[in-house]
Amino acid sequence: MIRIYASGPSRSRRVLWACEEAGAAYEVVEMAWPPSTTTPEFLKINPAGTVPTMEDGPIRLTESMAICEYVSRKHGSDMVVEPTDPGYYEYLEFAQFGEATLTAAGAWARRFGPHSPGILADAREAFGRRIAVIERALSDGREFLTAGRFTLADLSVGWAVTRAPGWGLDDLLPPATRVYDDRLRGRPAYRRAYGLAPAAG
Ligand SMILES: N[C@@H](CCC(=O)N[C@@H](CS)C(=O)NCC(=O)O)C(=O)O
């Protein structure tokens, strides 16, 4: 069975969410925070000391989006958009943007912001500019970022959007992105991944 090393609301939730969307069976090893120093034996599994980390037989992966793609492909989920599908490059762009660009600004705010008002201001400004990319895409009324369905691009960007309150950045979410945020939070798979009761109605 797929084993996920996870910790609280970290990026490991993106992976649990992917497993729930794909209908994958998985087990969670919940780690103390930070996983590198409070659980030193974990460094033998992942020298970077980061979560999520996944083991499935001989396969070991430590990047959340790589794990989401692995789980999706293994379970035949339509969350993957193939290079031969229409809109593939839009999908590729958003799937990379969510982790590499949007999440980065949120992580600066959470990790370094408390030590320096200047860094926090810079991180907030960066997050505000970066979320404008998502707002522009969603302002045509689309439900999901690309391909007319929920894809790995939504898992990538959506994890960062739904994490914004935990980073103290939710006041920066623009209107269409707020509607998208609500839509994602209502998904049964999201709610299971976060241990939340099913959405009302
Ligand atoms: N790009 C990686 C980032 C992994 C990462 O930095 N995870 C954070 C939690 S969200 C972590 O484990 N930080 C602990 C540390 O840096 O010591 C991914 O998407 O999985």
C-alpha cells in the first residue's frame, strides 16, 4: 500500500487530497514538526527532511506534485492531462505555477515573515501579484483551471489557495479566487483529506 509521510496542514495534504480524489488506498505516517530535526531517522528515507514523502514498494518520491501524478496514473485518474490532449500547455503551466510560484510566496510569509516585517511585506506583495494570475484565469467563470475538469493543476494551485488562511494571506484572495476556494473546500475528497465533516447540502 502507498505510505505517505505527512505532517499537519503541510503540502502532504495535497497528496492525501490526490489519493482521495483518485480512490487510492494509503496509509499515513504522521510526523512531528519539523520532520528533519524532531524525527532524525526520517533523514535516512528523505535526506531533505521534507514532507510529503511517499513509499510504494521500491518507488520513493519526495515532491508533492510528482506524488500526485504517480497516484493519479497508478489509479487511472482523469486528473492527469496528457501532452496530446487539448490545453496541455495551460495545464502544465498551472501545475508548475501552483507549487513553484504561488506556494513559494506563501511559504516565505509563513516561514520568514514572523522574523521580519520587511520580509512579510515582500511576501504579501509577491503573493498578491502571483494570485492575480489565477484570478485572471478564473474571471471568465470557469469552474476549474483547465481542461474543463478537476486536474492536477487544481491540486497544485488549489492547495496554495486553500492554505492562504494558515499563512495569514486570505485577505489577499480576489473575488473569483474566493469562489474557487469555496468550490474546492466543498469537494468530498478535500474534506476527507482534511478530516472534515461532509459539506452541508
Ligand atoms: N517542493 C516540495 C516542497 C516540500 C517541502 O518543503 N515541504 C515542507 C512542508 S510544506 C517541509 O517539509 N518543510 C520542512 C523543512 O523544510 O524542514 C513539495 O512540493 O513537496
